[in-house]
Amino acid sequence: GENVEQHPSTLSVQEGDSAVIKCTYSDSASNYFPWYKQELGKRPQLIIDIRSNVGEKKDQRIAVTLNKTAKHFSLHITETQPEDSAVYFCAASLMNTGFQKLVFGTGTRLLVSP
Amino acid sequence: NAGVTQTPKFQVLKTGQSMTLQCAQDMNHNSMYWYRQDPGMGLRLIYYSASEGTTDKGEVPNGYNVSRLNKREFSLRLESAAPSQTSVYFCASSARMGQAAGDYGYTFGSGTRLTVV
């Protein structure tokens, strides 16, 4: 089955710096890669996702890149702000008929200091 | 439009007691899931229901059972709670391809914090 590894487990940056979180996956058939943000005591929320026919996707200050050959994908946050502080999870799944069974990474705790 | 609703939000059980966690979604999603979240281990899939009438085991199903009552509701039952089941439980739902063009991410409920003593 699919296995997703996520690094680093914790990341501390200064406000305005960039942050990068990296994930690798094991199943070359996986074709859907979402990222979730979880604030303390809250539910995970989807912030961006990418499908395997796309190499990069951007949404304002966040971007995700995918390298299918190397089986890794990354989340990039630019101009970080204190409200970006949260735990971020990557995930991977095979989505063919539309059903998806996500396998999550172990999470990265991002701390943005003012 | 409430999204995914989970009850209860908090629960303390004694070892050996049973309980059912309830989950309901109002987004007409076909697929529903139960995950548990433990520190340092991310979210692990317990059971899932790809569509109404079907359920399957995930990564960590031992000690749990599920029921897909109808398209909206998916419950998780602990028959004999153990301290190892102390965790935060999240229910989620997702659309099938074609149901919501371009949006296939999970919508999570607010979670149930369960402590077994």
C-alpha cells in the first residue's frame, strides 16, 4: 500500500521568510496530492491540491510542486505570516472513479515568529 | 449548510465500555471515512465507505466497527474500549469525480476527543 513520508517534523521561520515542506510517496500509481492545514484544536482543512497531470499549482502565497519521476511533492509558503503557524499535512491517493483513500504524512509543525 | 457534523465532541470511557461516534454530512458526498489522530503519527484510516451500502477496513481497523446507515450518516463503534483507543477521531467525506468538478478534497468534521481510562 501507499506510504507517505513528510519532512521536517518542525519548522521555525521568521515572519516574511519562505517555508518549504517536503513529502515523498511510495505508490507510483498515486495521482492526487492534497495539503491540509490544521490549527490547534481545529479540524484539518484543505489548502491546496495537485493532480499528477500538473507539475505546479499556485494560490496566492502558497504553491505545490510535484515530481512524479522522483515521487515527491512539496509545499511552498512565501512571505510567511504568524497566522500561517499550524500543523501541515501532505497526503496521497489514487483517484480513478472518483473515490479517494488518502494516506497522510505525519505532519509538520510550522511556527512563524513575528 | 453544516458540512460534516460529529457527535460527541468529548467523551471519557472506562476500559471495556462501548460507545458509538456519530457522523453526518449534508453535502451529498458519496464517500465517507473515519480517521484517528495521535501525536506524531498523523491521521490514520480506520474504516471507509466508498459509497452507500459498502464499508471497508483501513489501516487500523482492530477494535472498531462501522455502519453506513444511509448516504448522509456513517457511525463508528467501539465495542470494548481500551486505553490504546485514546485519540482524536475525525470523520470526513468526499465527492466522487463528476460530483464537484475540480474539488475532491476531504471535508472533515470537528473531531471527537476520546479518553479511555
